[in-house]
Amino acid sequence: MFLTDYIKDVTGAVKSLATGMKRTLYYFTHHKEIITQEYPDNRDTLVLPERFKGEVVMPHDEKNEHRCTGCTACELACPNGTIKVITKFDISPEGKKKKAIDKLVYHLELCTMCNLCVEACPSDAIKMAQTFEHSVYDRKQLTKILNHPGSKIMEGVE
Amino acid sequence: MWSLSHIANEIHTWLSNTFNPTWTLVIEMVLAGVAVIGLFAALGLVLVLMERRVAAWIQIRLGPNRVGPLGLLQSLADTLKLIVKEGLTPDGADKVMFNVAPFIAMIVAMLLMAPIAFAKDFQLWDLNIGVLFVTAVSSIMVISILMAGWSSNNKYSLMGAMRSGAQIVSYELSAGLSIMTIVVLTGSLQVSDIIHSQGNGWWIFKGHLPVWIAFITFMIAVTAETNRAPFDLAEAESELTAGFHTEYSGMKFALFFLAEYINVFIVCAIGATLFLGGWMPLHFGSNNAFNDAMDYIPSSIWFFGKTFCLIFLIMWFRWTFPRLRIDQLLNLEWKYLLPISMINLLLTTAMAILGWHF
């Protein structure tokens, strides 16, 4: 009994090792299917995976309008205080006060690209961009204001 | 004929005609030393590059491809970097032992070069106990590793060294026993005798199953003896930072690194000599057209070709298998490899006595 188990052990081990070696030999002989990219050389043709997340941006349309209502849902959702929404009150033509954003401050150096702010946003005002070349010499440059100067909220977004 | 032995003979004749015998001997020894060091340097550069390429291709990467054409100068650049780095000795270290250890590793590697036949009639020292010499000297390697680990005064170094000691001492047994099978079949410990006995076919073809088993155990055991993955517990970078050479830097680290690759080359050369006929071309039977055609390929190419095939095999192991735990490692040796190679040795002895091999 012991001997059969022993022989089974040895043959099983040899078989499974051979399976592994067959796999790696396949990879070795098919080295044209490279999964890495020669990054700085192929900068122009670089294709990033769809789900790659580089930084948070706020899309603006051609009239310099965004969709952010200043609800601070993103600020509350952020686990490490990356986003700070500074609100102001716009006076509408009818004389009503309306909440709007003054600045949406985004600290790229704190961001972990977890995507929780984008999921929390009720009006799809922010999204993840695929830019990733973020190196700068001064870390002040990593604190970004996402809404463009002079921008205002799009009509019909509440 | 343009061959290594021919060049060696020419040099010898010229030296004997020019100098008296004593000076001829001295100059030849110096030349041999320089040649061995040159071979070491070349092997270090080639093997490091080869390892990185094999690793990259197995992992579907490109590997080094920036320095020089196709990245061929990468290992040269690495060497340059290591040369200019500071060789630091830690304060708490045993300074003499710490600094001597890498050189012992290199001396062992150099001694092991002596009985290896690189080509037909091209061998530094064809001593009559060549195979025994190799097994005996290669065990000194563990002393350099223990010295390095102990003198570093670092817990990781010490643990790596102790693991390495346990590993090398145990795997030497099955390596020795698998070498014994060929010694039994050949009836000689001399390297040239072993190679000449394979003139009508290599042992791996002539020896049937027992030699196959011996070859496999030999390859496993020498992978363990040279401390390479999946048996690289002495280094185990995820557990012990770098094991016994954690505290080494600069050229002293490079010597350990080089010694590892030289040892890989040497054990593969021994494996090629014992099982694949060393420099002996591929022969079947005796005196036929196929053998004559094979003889046209120079013997040095046969030797290096076989050796590099085995080196590739060992690299292939490294980049395929996960590292073993220390208890699994010792189980593998004492419960599997050693009993199997002992029974295999008995089988081979019976085969040799009854003349069942070709």
C-alpha cells in the first residue's frame, strides 16, 4: 500500500512538473506575443485598457459648461480627502439664491484612483481620464481645480 | 586541423623551444589561469544575459533591449556599475571572514574547472579521479556560503547560510549517487575515460531507464546544489532579503553572483560529460557515414552546445517552478531522491555486471 502511494506520488509530481514546463516552453517559443509595451517609444500609438484610470477630470462642453451641481457627494465619498468642493451662491435673474461650485479642488497626489467619487456623482459631472504622465517638479502643480475659470453649470442639470 | 588542442600544442611547442622546461611550465600555468579567468568573465556576461532573456521570454516579456544592439551590452553595463560601487563591510561583521568568503566561492569555481574537458584533448588536468575531485571540491562551496552568512552578523544572512548548508549537504548525496551510476557503467573515475566510453553512443542512449533516472536526479540535485530556484532557499528574496549575501555590495557581491553562474556552468558541463558524452559527437554504433558526418562538427562546439542546453534546462526550471519550503526541500531529498537513486544505483550495477547496456 505504502509503495503504491509512493510511486503514485512520484509519478504525479513528475507529471505536474512536466505540465508546468510545457506551459513555459510554449511561452518561450512564442515570444512574439509580448504582453508588455515599449512605453516611451510607442507613445503615439499607445492603447490603454478601457478600465485604466489616470486622474479625475470634469468634462466641459464647448460653451464652457459643466454638469457639477456642487452637491459634495464626491467629497463625502472620497476615502482620503482628495476632493474639496468649495461652493458659492449664484443669484438667479429671479432673485433666488442657488448653490453652485466656486472651485472643485482635486489633489492628485492623494488620489488612489478608486473611482468612488465618479460612482457617487449623481449628475455624471466628473469622470476618470486615461492620462498618466503626471510627474512634475513641484507638488503644488498636483493640486488641480477641475472646473475651468468662468465655467457655469449646464442648463437643466439639477 | 584548427582546434583548441592544436592551438594548445602549438603554444606548448613554441614555449618549449624558447624557454627551459621550468619556465615553460610557469608560463603555461599563468596562461591557463588567465584563460580560466577570461572564460569566467565571458561566461558571467553571457549567462547573466541569457538568464534574463530566457526569463523574459518565458514570462512573455522582451527582456533587456536598450543597452547596445538587442541589449547585448546589458550585462557589461551591469558589471561596470558593480565595479564602481563601494564594497561596504558592516561594522559588526567579522572583517576577515567577510572579505575572504567571496574569494573562496571563486576559488572553488576555479578548482572545478580543472578536470573539465572543453574539447578533444583539451583539458587542464586529466587526473585519474576526476569525477571524485569534482564532487569533493564542489562541497567546499558550502563553506564559503556559511562563512559569508556567519560573518555578516545579520539574522537573514545566517538563516540563509544555515539553509544552504542543510541543502547542499543533503543534495550532494543524490548528486553523488547519480554520478556513481555512470562511474559503475564506465568503470573509471577519469574524465577522459568516461568520454571515450561514449564513443559509440552517449550513456543517455546506451544506458536505458536507469541512466535516465540518474540524469533526472542529477539535474534536480545540482539545481539544489547551485542554490538556484526552485531550491534558492539560501537567497529567498521574499523571506530573507538576499540570504547569505544580504550585506555584500559592489564587487564582493558580484563575485558571489558570478560564482553562482560559474557553478551552473560547471555542473552542466559535468552533466554533459557524464550523460551526454562531453565533447564526443553524436555517434551510433561504430564506423558508419553518420558518425563521420558528425565528426566534422568541432568537438568544442559539441561540448558547449550540450552544456548550454543543460544550462537552458536549469533556467527553464527556475522560471517555471515555485520555491520549495525548507521541510519540503529536505523531504524531497531524503524521502524521494535518495532512496530512488540508491535503488537506481543497484539496478545500474546489475545492468553493468550482466552487460545489458549497449
